[in-house]
Amino acid sequence: MKKFLKPLGVVLMTCATSISAAAQAQQYFCSVSSDTWIIPSEILIQYSGAVATITHGWIEGPMVRQVQVRGSGNRSNMSYTVPNVTGFGSARATLRFSIRHTRSNNALRVTVNPVEYNNTFTASGSCNPA
């Protein structure tokens, strides 16, 4: 009987871990108020543990980035870059996105810094669980 229970315990533990990981995956649809084309008006954030997939519309179609999540359970900070963006006259720029999602009130703050320029663009919004 003990020989049967030991493999069964391993299977149950594996199932519990899988269910726990699936239960931790969270998805948020965020609306952003901005007066600049650089900051997207809609952002989808999908959390899975310490990683998030960020999706938003962009000049040439959807932009999808998988990033590490930093911060506490209440506040998630994420950042990524988008190289070679046109729209600065005839020049191109690398854009550094920083996103802060405060989960307790579902507030969102987006900062975009064109690396080659002195400008910084910020906007705020709110998120809803999807």
C-alpha cells in the first residue's frame, strides 16, 4: 500500500503546483489618458508569477513584450525598450517604457523616455481585471 501512495503523492503535488501556478496568472485591461501618440491608449497586462506579458497597439501593429515584474505584490513595476521608432520628424529613437501598476486601486502610470532626446512623456490610467 505504501508503494502506491508514494507515487500518488508525487502526482497530487504536481497537480497542486500546476493549479496554483494557473490560479496566479492574472490579466488586466488598462485604459490610459494621454495627449501624445507615444503612449498607447490601451494596454493589456498578463501576469504569470514574476513575468508579465504587455500588449498594446503601436504604429506598425500590436506590440508584445515579455518582461520581468519588479516590486511588491501590491505594486508592479515593468520596463522595456522599443528600438528604432519613427515619428520624430526624419529622426528615429529608442523608447524606454516604464509601467507601474498599483494593484490595490488598479491605477496605472506610464512613462516613456526617448533615449536620444531630453523629453519624457507620462500618462496615467486605470486597469480592470479581464
